[in-house]
Amino acid sequence: MIRSTALRAVTRPLSKSMNLVSLAGGDGYLFSRAGSGFAGRGVAARVRRDQLTAALAAIEVDDPIQVPGTGPVAVGALPFLFDPGAEVVIPELIVGQNDDRAWVTWVGDADSPPDPRAALETSLEDQGSHRQPPGPGAFEIKASRSPAEWMQVVGDAVQRIRAGELEKVVLAREVLVTADAPIPVESVLARLARSFPDCFLYLVDGFCGASPELLVSRSNDVVRAQPMAGTAPRAGEPEADQRAAAALLASPSYRHEHQITIDAVHDTLLRFSSYVDYEPEPSVVALANVVHLATRVEGRLSHPSASILDLVEALHPTPAVCGRPAAAALTAIGDLEGFDRGRYAGAVGWIDSRGNGEFAVSIRGATIDGNQAVVVGGNGIVADSDPETELIETRAKMQAVLSAIVRP
């Protein structure tokens, strides 16, 4: 932790909900979906992931509301290759809200806690006094590996799969954006919120995006997930999009890949639960740029209930972001991808001091640092994958974020 003094968390109700994207701004913290979730400002502590449970438990709590997400809350974007030393942030000021209520929590020096609502008003006034710069007028977009080279990598992966080294591998490609002025993170998030209202919006230390996929959530003893596997680009024309959705549902290959992911999530959660079940048939989730196959999974945790961090670590990486068998897929990713994924395809979300929380798969995002942004998109490669088709699909996935960044 960055502070050696004792910390206290004070939670108070708010009379109305807030625009969480605006509250987070470009330098705060955000995890929300359809207006529910969290937005934070400032840093009370930065904590190693493997020390987070103890750090949250050590905070003195004044919380009359006592629902999941009240009291001290940490937010984090865990990397694809999980690292015990990866940092998670406990914001100094965090607003939480759902369909029923809204609240604000302040975390700081235990000896001098302010009224969290007054601290929020001060923070809003300070934000309002800073005008957002106009943003870039010109952009350069360049793939770190040419399309032809990436298709060759897909071909190499297919050869490995056909040789029996593994069954599936998820390969990603990286696009670099350079602008002539700092890229305004808050504007990027606002555009993503408008284009993808049903996705999980996230912002953690410059890493931001709109993920469609719930990795896992825990609310007391209720556990939920909504894995996705199987994607097709949208054409923007209703009849063509309906055909694409129907083809996804009818495809034996996509349905097989989807079921493998569902089984992996179900079997993993069952180890922690008294029961787990999932929808008998997948649904089609239509986003602005693509359609996905998705299935809801829900269960009841055994007692004492596992923490959300335990569940995240047990589930990650799913076949949808890694492949199978996982060890062989990780080896292939290291051999073939050619770059460090960092936080791409990891897990992003929140956790409270009672072990409740919600994490999405950290896809459809970008790492923005001043004038530069790094956008990553990936696809699952199997024995019958066609490199050109896979390239087109990665372009469709990355377009969601690129269109929110590149706005002259």
C-alpha cells in the first residue's frame, strides 16, 4: 500500500444517481454497465493483488447501507498473464449505484474523515473548473504486424492444431494509433457508452474500453457468468445481420466451440458452488459492430463463499481468450503472437471488503497514453480456420474502439 497510516471508509447514501462516465473523467476509475456500477477519483491506496483481501479487511468501515459494493471498494485491470504483484487501486472517492440506490464512499486517514457527500461536491467542482482540451485533428494508424504476416501466423497455428499439438488457440493482433495531440480518454469513453450501452465500460490507469463479456460476478452467495464464444461481423443492414445471427446459431463449428467454453465455466464454478446451471440454448448478443453467441450461467456458492478474486483466478483464462488445452495454447501464444498482451484479455472489475464483485473479460479496449493508443483484437483459431476470414473478424472487433478514438 502507498500509505502507512490506518485507513477508514465512510459510506453515505446519495439522493440521486450520477453520470459515472463524467465522474470518472479521463483520469479516474470506472466500471459500469447501463449506468450501474462504480466511478472513482483519487487513490487511497495501491495494493498488490495477492495482498488485497487483507488490505480491504484492515480498513475501518462506517457503512450504514451494507449492500454489495458499499464500504471500501477496489478496482483493477488484471493482466492476461496473472501476476501476484499486479496492482489494484482503492480509490479515495468512489460512487456506486444500481437500479435501487446510489451511494458514495470516501477512503482515507482514519483520524479525519470528511462527509463523503461534501468530498464529492468538492471533487465535482474541481472537475468542472478544468476544461477538456479540443483533442487531436490527425491520426496515424499502423498495425505492429502487417496483415499478410498475421495471416501467416494464423496458418502456422492451424498447422500446429492439425498436427495434434493443441485443439484451439486465441491469437491477437495489435494496432498502434498516434495522434497529433493527447487523445481525450473521457471523450473516448463517452462515445463507447453511446455506441455500446449494454457493455461493461471500464477505465483503470489509461486502460479503457467496452467489454461485452461478463467473466464472473458474486453478490453474496449468488454467482453469475455470461461467457461468449462465436462471433460474426455485422453488415449494418437488418436482413444481412439476421442472416449472420442465424448462421452463428446454425453453425456446428461455432456451437461446438461455444459449448466447450460453457462447459469449462460451468465445471469451474461448480467446484465452489452447491449448484450451477446454464441456459439450454445460447442467445445472440448483437452489438454495433458484431454479433456473439452468449449463454448465461448462474449458481449458488457453497458456504463459506469464495471471494470474487478466487473465482476470477479459477476461471481465467477461459478457452474464449486463450484456447485449449490451456498450457499448449499459452505456449503457442508466446511463440506466435509477437507482442506482450499486457492487460488485454485479462480481467477488469471491482471487489469489496466482503468478497463481492464483478469482473468482465478485458477485451474491446485500448491503452491510451498521451498522444498514443494501443488497440488489440483477437480470434479463436481451430483446425478449419481461414486466415483471411480471421483477419476480417479482428478488424470488426477492433473497429469498435478505433472508431471511438479516431475522431478528427
